[in-house]
Amino acid sequence: MVILGEMVRDIMKKIFQSNILLIVLLMSSGCSSLGVEPWERDLLARKEMALNASPIDAALDDHIYFSKEASSGGRSFAGGGCGCN
Amino acid sequence: MQLTNKLQKTNQQTLARNKSKNLKSLLTAATCSLLGTTGQVNAKAQSQTEENQWQFDTALMYYGETDRVTAVEGIIAATKEFDDEEFLSLKLTIDSLTGASANGAVAQPYVQTFARPSGKGTFDVPAGETPLDDTFKDTRVQVNASWAQPLTTDYTISTGLHASKEYDYVSLGLNASLTRDFNKKNTTVAVGFAAFYDEIEPEGGIPNPLAILPEPKTTAIDDRPRIGSSDNKTTIDVLLGLTQVINRRAIMQFNYSFSKVDGYLTDPFKIVSVVDDLGLVQNQIYEKRPDNRQKHSIFWQTKYHFTSTVVDFSYRYLWDDWEISSHTFELRYRIPFGTGYIEPHLRHYMQEAAEFYRPFIEQGDAYPSYVSADYRVGEMNAYTLGFKYGLPLKNGQELSFRIEYYQQDPENPGYDLPGVLQDVELFESVEALIVQINYSF
């Protein structure tokens, strides 16, 4: 499992760095160029492009991690909810 | 309550409505054929075809830890669009929990005997093993209801209610949020508020924090120090969100959340071992946590649509006045597969310990004001490796399967381990398997 841990850590690090790079590029290009015209929303309108594309999965995950870790929320409210152990 | 991009929702709704209309037309035509009214669809029938159907999403999940907790959770969620963009959502969640959970005490090179939290009877923990309290058995029922509607062209409001009940716990909550669209609906700003009231009534009552546990005995006499039968806490959450369409393929969300919790935040089932300089347990005390906590978090999500695949990456940084901080990285990658899709999932969670976390207390040291040996407020790394397969069926139905492996690796935040504690596992990993089936219709 140490290998899995290192693998996950490496992948996350690379993606995080590339996202930071993307943000910097977007900011340098100016916010005015952001966005699309209404007729350019074909891809964005797809279900899989919804920010919370699987709300049921997200609810189940939130319940697990709320019970097992000291952090909760972020995407939505942190909330109370259960005396889970 | 869901702070999703309104415009994205609008587009989906338009597509769904068109699809729904087609389906409704077919159903109406079929009904008319059966009734023998060939093709003469009157105005009433026409208006009925405009009404939307309920959309159901259901799931059944199994969560099993090696030698510890096992849970089964079922969800039925129903959503209906009443008028243009007015949505009512109802959700019922039922879960059942059994098994054992670490009680906070340290492992010892001999058999340890503990009183059950209820005060009824005792249980033994074998030499060298992490003490697990095996008395967890609970069933929880939760209901949620929410309503969302546009206020004006650019504003949308949503409100929600939450109620959850289990044997020893009740949680009630409400929430509201307001979103405003700008810039041809490419930018959405959201502000949300939620409040919860939780009450716990543990079997055996609320233990006196930091009091020494009496010697476990098998008689029915319960002389454990108690300060009451129940206690409560209140939670206030505030969420500020910004969603931005970047281009035809990319969308981002940024959230800031603040959460303030006041009241009973101690876990009545957790204890802390007091050890001598040989690492041998002298006694156990009940844990005590502060009676308030203020958390902050920032959340950033990016979704990008490649030619056919979709990558979903999110990062959350959380910090609080217990000195807990955490980083969470999550990645999903959706790949078309046959008529459906597959979606690998990776999650990495890193947590710094709470200021009052102690894996044990050394005899002779003054008791701290607050102390908990619960590994969940300690230092840890956690990993999730998952895989989902989704299969669209006829008429907008979908079946999907998910399997995930979750591992928590608690770590020593820097305490010297005296004597025998060097020879036992104090920071044991927890491994869990999650299996889930979803059906939407």
C-alpha cells in the first residue's frame, strides 16, 4: 500500500501543478476572454459536465469521510447529521 | 442544498425537457390508441403532456472495514420540475451500522478488559491488539427536502430541510442559498447558509470528561462518573461560491466555507490511556474536546471535456481553531466504454493532528485541559482508489456499479513511545471496501 500511496501522491501533485498553471495562464490572458456564447454550450450542457454529476455518490462519500476524518464540507455545507463512529 | 452552476442546469433542463416532451408525446399517443381516440389529442391531454414526471435516483452501498465497522446504506431520491425551473427534491436515506470502533486506548502486551459504554458487561482485547469497542449497532433514518426556483431572470433561490434520527442521536437542519448569474450566465455567484441542531443521548449517559474509568466489573452496578443523560450542539455554516465557465470545454468552481460548531463535541465513547514510564497502562480517562470549533475551507474544482473523456479534479484545504488542517485531492476520469462509461477515481487526504490529540498520557504529567486519543483527530494520510461502470438503459434510465478501496494510515505526530508501547502497533491502518449499485429511472 506504500506504493499505492506514493502513486496517488505523485498523480495528485502533477495534476495540482498543471491546474495552477492553467489558472495562471487564464489570469494572464485576462478574465474578459472567459466564457462562451449560448450556442457554444454543447459540451457544458452534458450531464457528465455538471459540477456535481453524481450527487448520490457524493452524498455517500460525504457520509463516509465525515465519519472517518476530521474534515467535511467544501463542495457543499459541512453540516451535522449523524453521530457516526 | 446544491450550489451547482445554474446555467449548466438550465441547459440540461432544456435538453431533459425536450426529451421528456418526446417521451410524453409517445406516452400520450399510446394512451390515446388504447382509449381508441385516434390521434385526436385534445387541449387537456396536451396540457397534461407538459407536466414533468418524477425522476428517481436510488443507490445501495456496502461499506466494510477489515475487523471493524460494517455499514449498509440505501438512498432513494426523487426530483420533480413543477413549473419552469421550479424543482422539488426529496431524499430518504437509511443506514445500518454494526461492528467495532477503536476506543482510543493503547494496545498492551497483555489482555485488557474494558467495560462496555452502556455499563452492561465487559469485553476483552487480546494482547498486542488495538482496543476496539465492539458494541456499535445502530440504524439511522434521514430525510431531506429541498425546493429551488428562479426569483428573477438572474437570481435563483433554494431552501432545504434535514432530519436524521438514530438510536442515540437526532439531527435537525435547514438551509437556504441564493445564486446570481452574470456575463451571459458564464459566471455564477452563490451565497448559502445552513443551521443544524444535534442532540446525543448515548446509552449509559454522558461521561464526566477526564474522569478515571472505574475498574470494569461484570455486576450490573454502574458506578461510572456521569454528568447527564444527553447533550447537544449547534452548527452554523456559511458558504460563498463562484462558478466560472472558462471555455467550451472547461468549467471551474471556487468555494469558501465557514462553519461554527458550539456545544458537546466530545465523543462519549472515546477514552485515553494513562501509561507509566514502561508504557504500561495505569488507568484510562474519558476524553474531553473543546465545546466550540470554527472551521474554514476553500474548495476548487475543475472539469475539462476532452474529445470524448471528462476529467474532474478538485482540491480542498481545510483549517480550524483546533489546529487541524487538511489537504484533499480528488480525481475522476470518465471514459466512454461501449454504450456506457468507466470512471477511475483517486482520492488523497492528508490531515494534521488537533492541538489536543494525544495517543496516550504519561503518568505524572499534568492532565491537559482537552485531550483525545481518537485517531480521527490525529495525523493521518488516507487514500481511495475506485472504479465505476455506468450503463445507460432505455428511456433515460441508468444503472451503475462502483467499487472502492479506502485506506487510512494514522501517524505518530512526534510522541516518544515509552517501554512496551514501542513493541505494539499504536497507529494501525484501517482498510475498507466500498461496493455500490445505483439505478436511476
